Amino acid sequence: MNRIETRVGKLTGQDSTLLSLLMLIVLFTPGLSMNIEEPLLKDPLAVHRAQKHYTQLLWNYLISKQGESQACEHFIQLLSAMFQIRSVSKNSQEFIRCQMISSNVVDQIAPVMQSVLHIS
């Protein structure tokens, strides 16, 4: 298990409610694919409202379990971990994309993977 997995595991404590709320928040995160050319969603305001709703639920859940000061600290740690995961994911995606393009094997990659890696 790598460092990020360990950190996230410690932050979530295998709490299924916490994990579910985090998954919903990530699901409603604009730019999830990390592609700057990603088309805008049909109703970005509705997506923002949904993400805000689940973020508020997460905040309230943490407060009810830990108290406000501990919840604040935990929330900041969760955000930090999420930003770190996104950064590592973006860097990994870019590395793989560059490797595929430089090794001239793009035609051998399934179309779905080409789409994920933004290789055309």
C-alpha cells in the first residue's frame, strides 16, 4: 500500500458514511477528468449545488462525530489528501500519455484508454 492510500485510510478510518460522502463529493467535482478541454456540463449550477449539499452533509457528519475543532482539522486533512490524489493522478496520466506517444504504440491502445489518456 502506498503513502497516499495509507493516508486516506487513516483519514477515513474505514467509515462507510464518510467514504460514501467523499465519493459523492468527488463525483460532483468539475474537471474530474483533469482535461482542460473537457466540455462543460449541461447545468453546472445544479452540479455545484449537489456538491455543496454533500460537502455540507460531510461537514455536519464530522461535527456530530468529532466536535467542531476536530472536524475542522479533519476536514482540512481530507481536502489536502484529495488535492494530493488529484495531483498524483494528473501527473501519472501525463506520464503515461507521454510514454505512449513517444513509444509510438498509440494505435495499439484501446479507444477507451486513448480517451482516458486524451490521446488522439
